[in-house]
Amino acid sequence: MKPKRLAFILIILPLAFVVGLISGCVTQIPVDEYTMARAAYEAAKEADSARFAPAIWFEAEQAYRAGQKSFKERHYEDARKSFARAQSLSEQAENAARLSRNQSGEVIP
């Protein structure tokens, strides 16, 4: 009886260890990051960043679309990074567009 019990323990313990490692590696879905990036992206779009800050807007748009693609493909860590970059760039594009509009004399809504 003891050899069977020992064999059972030697099989179950490594298996439990592997299962524990696998379940610990699960990443969370970056819903908050997606939401914040989308809000910043839409705000930059509303500020007409494509016209007043095209270089920054282009990078922001690329990062946002890369995040969407990674999110759809369930590559959540890549999506999280892309959304963080998209949010930062979108905010920069919005600020640059508002400043440029202000300096050109256009009314900012």
C-alpha cells in the first residue's frame, strides 16, 4: 500500500505544482486601459488632431489600432502596452491640436 501511495504523491504533487504555475500566469483583460485609450482617442479626434497635430495623431491612431488588434487576438499584455501608448499619444495630440488652434485664432469648443 505504501509504494502506491508514494507513487500517487509523486505524480500528484508535480501535477498540482504545474497547474498552479499555469493558473498564476493568467493575465487580466485590460478593459480599463481600453476604455481610457478610447476616451483619449475620441477626445483627440474631437479636437481635430488629424489636422492640427498630424504626426502625433498618426502615432496615436496606430497604437490604438494595434491595441484593438491585440485585444481581439487575446494578446492582453501587448494590448495593455498599446493602449497605454495610445492614451498618452492621444492626450498629447489633443493638447497640441488645442494649442495650435488657439494660436491660429480658431475658436476652441
